[in-house]
Amino acid sequence: MALTPALYIGHGAPPLLEDPIWSAQLEKWGQNIDKPKAILIVSAHWESTPLSLGSTVTGTPLIYDFGGFAPKYYNLQYPAPGAPELAPRIKSLMNEPVTDQPNRGLDHGAYIPLLKMYPGADIPVLQMSIPTHDPEKLFMIGQQLAPLRDEGVMIIGSGFLTHGLPFLRDFSIDATPPGWSVEFDLWAKEVLDRGAVDELMNYKSLAPGMPYAHPTVEHFAPIFITLGAATKADEVPETVIDGYWMGLAKRSFQVA
């Protein structure tokens, strides 16, 4: 059986759902991948130490962790099946304590892209926290999770390739991207194309556009879990979505 892909996705804010271009890109992506048995997603919006797993119940509740948007976005639903069997399997793979937070629902970094990629909400979904921002540590976590790909589990890191919200001046969807966003995006593309993960890990000192591209780094951190889950030497990330949204780089890729 072929390895289930590992993905890094720019998840966007709720208005992504109204963007015909980005919505169509995510829908097509979901259609072009063999349907996974389950999804393990790591979102920029859940930072918790020690490593934690969220709700495993069917119809996991949603967290409306955003503000200032239209009321309709606070009524979104994504009643995916729970993944109770996946939690103990993850714990068996990890070389560190893993805790349960059974009341923790899916945040918008998880369900916004899934609403477009898998609108039927018929794939079990489990969310895992980001326990650290250390790239090497996150890469190691991805390596430990990699066997799940042999078992039909899709591993998704959900963030945003650039996320300098404090430095944006135009919040329209088709805003001209700032120079720092373009520079960081193109640098990351070139590094990813070469498979130079060691360089990517040193993005704080090597990447142009810093620290504007990531004044805080939680939206970039999930990329290292995705890359750690790439177990074969020939698994070079393949960009599936590129371009900009509100001037931020929405570059998203898969391995395998």
C-alpha cells in the first residue's frame, strides 16, 4: 500500500471559505488524494506542553477561536467521526509523555481547510498540540509519527507560510504582498525544492523577511512535523498551492 501523504497547509481565516480561488484549490487537492482512513492534524492554534491529544468523540466540538468576523462563521459545523483508536496508537509511537484533553475541540486551523478538502466530514479527525517551537524537536516528533502513514493516516501540519499580521496595511484578500512576505516565501520554496531541511530549521537566521514574516513562529512550526514524517529520501515536498492571501504566502505542499 502506498504511503498516505503528509501535508503542510496554509489554513487561512474563516473568510477563506468565501474565496472561490483558494476554496477551489483546497477542494481539488482533497479530490486528488486517496481518501485517508483518518487525519491527524497539528494546528498553529493549539500550543500545549506536554504533547496533548484532543477530543476523540464523534462530532468533535469546534472552537471558534477568532473575532471580528460575520456571525455565520460562529455557527460553522464539522461533525467528523472521532478517532478513539488513533490516540493509543500515537502514544505507543512517542518517546515522551502524551496527555489527553478530551474536552478540547477542533480549532479553526483544523476545520477551516477540512471544510473545503473533505466537506463530507466523513473521515475521523484527531488534533494534536504543538509542544515546542524547536524545529529539531518537532522534526523528531514527525519522525516518530511517520509509521502512521503506512496505516492510512494523513498527517497535516496547519499554519501559514508567512504570518506577519502586525505588519499588514491592506487586509483585502487580493492585497499586494509585502516584500518581506514574498522574500520569505521564495526562500522557503527554494530550500524545500532542494530538500534542505537543515537550512529551513535555521530560518530565523537565514531567511530573508524575518522577523516580519513570523514575528511569532507558531504558524511556521507545524511544517517541521510534516517534514519529519517524510521518511523516504526521494520525498521532496511538492507545492500544491502557492500565491498570496491578504499579502500572506499561502504556499502549501505534500510529501508522497
